[in-house]
Amino acid sequence: MDFSKITAFSDRELERFQAIYMKYKQMRLEPQKAMPMFVINTPVEQHTWEEKLESPAVMLEDDLRVIKAHSEIGDDRVPAARVSFGTAQIAAAFGCDMYIPPNNLPCAKNHMLSDIEMVHSLKMPGKYDGWYGKLYEFSEFYFDNLPEGVEIQLPDIQGPFNNAHLIRGNDIIFDFYDNPDELEVLLDFITDYLVVLVKRLSQVTTNPEGWFFDWGSLWEGSGRISNCTVHLISPDMYRDFVLERDIRFLELIGKGRIHYCGSYPEVIESFINIPAVTGFDYDDSLHSLEKVCALAPENVPVFCWTDLQSSTMKEIRSGKWPEKRNVIYGINALSFEEGKAALEELREASSRFYG
């Protein structure tokens, strides 16, 4: 299959992508001059996940169709594809089995650390352990067939606590009380592995020096921490056990961003003010854009995941934009036409407000 026919970007489109990259960099480096960015997600026909997981050609084809849809809308999504094997790749590398739900990404089927004392005999996974041999095969296919103008994003790596939870299971909650010393050993071990892994996986991306493609945007640094599981513990537990590992990880990989889809507003201030954090994204249905922007340092871009029918978008469309300029709006629209019209409206309105 000639994948270049799916995208077939014109010289003008390629130039537009370069301009988009510069705008993302400005959000970080010159936030006082930045303008909001918009990533408009519309329905795109896709194969099943079973088909994608069996064929790098199918996975790449579907990624390119999504990229083309965004290009046709003309939004600010970077044209980057990703080899996607779900959230449990690190868990699988440590020995957990993988389970593939119907038409969905793989997840951890079991937890290999049934006794926290086993942490003292953990060994660093090899380069091709778990699904990583398959990931490198898919990545090689991507490189061999990548159309002009398309980039490759970093595979999912989750974060120190998310991965610790997958490897240990829900018993990790008891470890905070019953086995805190062993829990810290586990968190340190996984953090050390993730630092090695990011440097290894960065070689199968097209990330520019000092920056990385992730979730359709460009960020300063080398990787992302997903802190979804932090929702299961208190903000104090996060600050006492996990925060220092997040800090160390981001410092050792050369900065990065944090994803949080939990509902504790108290923990966001800890995330977003880590000196090595270069971006933060959250679920708009769980937090106020105004409050998140107030917590964020000026040079930390915020990614707001929302949809056109949300209360946040209703306020934005009524003219109530945040003072913070470097906000990326990831917006779900019901159709291409709705998304296209919304993009034009939002760009014009943001230009008037910030111009």
C-alpha cells in the first residue's frame, strides 16, 4: 500500500505544519505572545483494535486517516502517528500477562508482584521483553513507510505510580500503610526503568531535539507522566511517596509533561508546579479551566480536554476566555462540518480577545 496517497500533503500544508510547531514552542518559550491552539476531533472511520494490533500496516493507515482529517479541518494537531499497544506495556515487560478486551487496547490481565517482598528480587526488563519486541517491529514498519510530513510520537509509558499499580495491583493501597519501605523500593525501581526506557524509545520517534510529539501537540522535553492512578490515593500520599519520583524522572529525561484524569483538585498544584514540568492536560468535565489556569505557571501550557457541548465551551463561545493565553483546546465535535465551523468561530473569537 502506498501510504503517501492517504495524506499527500501539499507544500503549503507542509509549511503550515512547520508554523504550527513554532506556535507550540512559543506557548512554552514566549507565553505572553502565544495564542490558543485548537485540536478538533471528529469521527474518522477506523479498523477494529484486533486488526490494528495484528498489522502495523492497518495501525499506520488508521493513524494517517486521522491525521488527514485534522489537516482537512485545518486545526493545530501535529501530523504525528504512534504505535499504540495500550497502558500495560511496562507491566507486560515486568511479566504481567496482557488481556485484549473486545475492540479495545490491551490492558494488564494480572499483577506479577503478588507479595511486596518480591520487590527485592525484581530485575530490569530486557529491551524486547513483554510486547516491546512487537513494538520495535511496528516502529520499524512505520519508519519504512512514513509519508512526507508525518512524525512518530513516543509510545505510551504511563508513569512511576501508574506502572507500580499495574505491577502490584490494588494491594499497593495497603502498602502505603503496611509496607511503606518496600513501596518506596518499588517506586524507585520503576522510575529508574522508565528513565532508561524513554531514552531507548526516543530512538523510534522523530522527535526534534529537546521536544517531543504527544497527543497531537508538541511539548518541551522527552516524555509524559500519566498520573491517572493517583486518584486512588490522597494528595498527602502523593506528595509523601510519589512526587519525588515524578520530579526525579522528569529531571533525568530532560523535562516533560503530566496527564491527570482524576478528580482531586488538591493534587494539581503539586503536579503543575514541578520545575521540570512543561505542560499539563486534564479532563474538563472534572475541573474548572479557570482554576487550572490560575494554578499553572505562565510558561506551562495547559491542554483542556472537552467537547463543544460542555459548559466550558459555552463560556468560551460567549466571550469568557481565560487570561492565560497558552491553552490548547482538545475539542470533540460530532461531525466534520460541526468541527470546521467551530474552529473558524473559535479562531476568530480568540484573535479578537487576545489580539
